[in-house]
Amino acid sequence: LALVFWPSMVQASAPLISTLAATNVTPTSVDLNGSFDAQGESTNTWFQYWSDSTPSTTVDFTNQGTGAGNDSYSITELTPNTTYYFRFSGANPSGVPTVSILTFKTPTIQSPTILTVSATNVTGTTATLNGTWDANWDDTNTWFQYGENSIGSPVCFVSQGIGSGTSTCDITGLTAGTEYKFRFVGINGIDVTNGNYVTFKSDSSTTITTGAASPITDTTATLN
């Protein structure tokens, strides 16, 4: 009885390619993402992106070998407030699969978002002014203004850059028992944003400090 062994036959196929959601979207940049499975054959991949007003651009042409994995590519110099279309594509000797097209929209660059927050650490002569800021994608500077009947000159000027956060400003030289108003202000390349007014009243209580008696004799002393 003769045994005949036939070589195994593996059906080659086009790569499995998926376009994944874009990440880290800013007004002018984005990360494009995709996944691939080469199906055992040497596979090339690439991204394409475009908008309604710009032609398709092909980037990140890469030979991924015969394995599987994810790919990512960072795009810059995009236009704010614009919808873009993109896809991750691939090919091997067995073919080019049909892939899905996804979209993302770049946000609009706006004037900073500014909020004045209640004062803290209020004493008769000092206080801490507080505020929050969001640069809305453009380099932002912030400061505080305060006064009794009118808002004074800027204090605690800070270059915040791009991002968001909180700010504080310690002020001194206040008059005890006096009401003050203040606001937090921010500006970027789009416009200035004046925060809401907030009031506080400096402490009117009197602080008494007892010092050591001097000079002291057998029958007299000076209290301080």
C-alpha cells in the first residue's frame, strides 16, 4: 500500500485593513490610525486624507512585512473648522481590499474661555484672587484686575501658552473692612475675554498682639 502525501495548499488573500478613528485632533493637526493583517504576504500600507476643498494626499507608505499590527501617522498644517476624510489602505500580491472612509473635524480657534472664581485667604490687608482659563488652541496671556470703586491696573500677568488651567494672585495692602471687586482677564490672537466680576470684603476684625512686659522692676512694669 503506497501512501501519497500532498503538500498543503494555503489560499493566499488580500490583507485585512481597517481604518481607525483619528485621535489628538487640534485645529491644525491630527493623528491618523489604522490596523493591518498581511495574511502571510508582504504588505504595503498607506494613509490618504482630503477635504472638500483640497485634493487627496497620500502619506506614510510603509512595507509592513507579513505580520499584523497597527499604524499611526501625524498630520500637520490642517485648516481649522474643516471636515477631513481619510482612509488606511493596503496591498499585497493577492490584492487590494476595499477599506472604509472615516472623517474628523478640526476645531475652531477661539478667544480664551475665562472664569473669575471667588477670592480665598481673605484677611484685613491681603487676599488671593482666583480664576480658570482655557486657551482654545491659541497662545494665551492672563492677568487679574481689582479695585474698590473701579478696576485697577493689571496684576499677576502670566503667559499661559496653549492649554487650560487655574491661576492665583496674592494681593496685599488692602484696607480692612472694605469691599473690593475683581476679575480675571485673558487674551490670545483672536480676542480678549473679560471674566465676570466677583466681590469680596476684607476682614474688619482687629488683631491684638500681646508682647513681653518691659522694663520690669520690683514694683513696676510696662505692658506691651
